[in-house]
Amino acid sequence: MKSKNAPKGWKLKSSRQVYDSYYLKVFEDRLDLAGTDKLYIRGVRRDYCTIVPFATAGANNNNNGSPGILTIRSYRHIVDSYQLEVPSGYIDPGETPRQAAARELEEETGYVAKKLVHVGSYTLDYSMFEQVGHVFAAYGLEKTGRLKLGDMEKISRTGFLPAEKVKQMLLKGRILNAATIVALYRALHYHENTLRQQQKRRPGRAAAAASMQKIEQSHI
């Protein structure tokens, strides 16, 4: 690891790997902070993707037309409880984030998506860890039923929730998983912006169509 933009006088003297596993590598970095010796613990975790699946128009929506979001309830050992989440998982070696998103979506929910939109990336904690999370919005869902859960993946329920209900759960702190929280906010922002842009374009198309109809009628 090289420090290209460190403050004046800061130098990386050495770096030693002290732990190695499939999910986590831990390093001890020895820093010179302008004459002060500092031992810095740095972790490198696998990059991952999180997917927010939106129901297609007219399907799996509530009565007021709010789009449905496909969610799961997954058991998490550390908090010893089932938590509401959206599909998420690590990117395997040789995979692109998009390929991993498609795979994780089907493995955890039994659905595939016709369209995956990358809506952003972020890091959860760059004070200690090197790790990037990628967020995808998924559209055109089709159920295959082909789940493939790992040993630590115990999902009690998969189902669609109205977007407005999900927003309320976020505001009330009822969703705890940070990757899910970030992904929902990013994907909902993208989804709602896209809808607004489409609605702005529709009046223009309608007016153009009406003008064309008048022109055609004037020539009859």
C-alpha cells in the first residue's frame, strides 16, 4: 500500500500481513507521522454487491400503486435474529460486480432480472477497512425458484414490500444492516428520479401527438 496523498512528513515505513482468510486479510502498517511512530491495523475485505429488486409495473404492488421491493428476512449470527434485508453478497474472483449481482439475486431469492442498473458504489468504513460495495437496482423480475444458499445463509421469508413501507422502516430504524440501508436509499433515489424524468417527458410527447393529430385532420 502506497501513500500518495498523505500529509507532509507522513510515511509508510513497512507493512506486514498478520492474518489471512477467504473473507479477511489483516495488516500491521508501521507509519512515521512526522517523527512519531504509529502502528496502524488495516483490514482488507472482499468487495461485494447489494441488489434492490423492484417489481415490474402492475405486479406485486400495493393498492395505491407504490412499487414493490423484493426483500428477504435473513438470520444473522452476530445479532442472533432474523433481519429484513435485500439480496447481497461477495464478488467472487473473476466476476464483475454486475455478474455477482445477477448471481446473488437468484441464489438468495430465486428471481432473475432482465435489467440491472449500477447506481453507485461506496465504502462502509475506510478508517479501518479496504472494501467497496456496489449497489444495483434490478428490474424485470422473473421467478426461477433456483435458490442456492450457503451454510450461514438462513432465509425465513422472501416477499415484496411497498416502497413507502420500506421508507418508513428506514426512518424508524427498523432496518439495521448498513449495506441494505445504503442500497435502499441509493436505489430508491435512482428509481424515483427516473420516474420523475419519465413523467416530465410524457406531457411533451402527448402535446406533440395532439399537434400532429390536428395537422393530419386539417388535411382531410
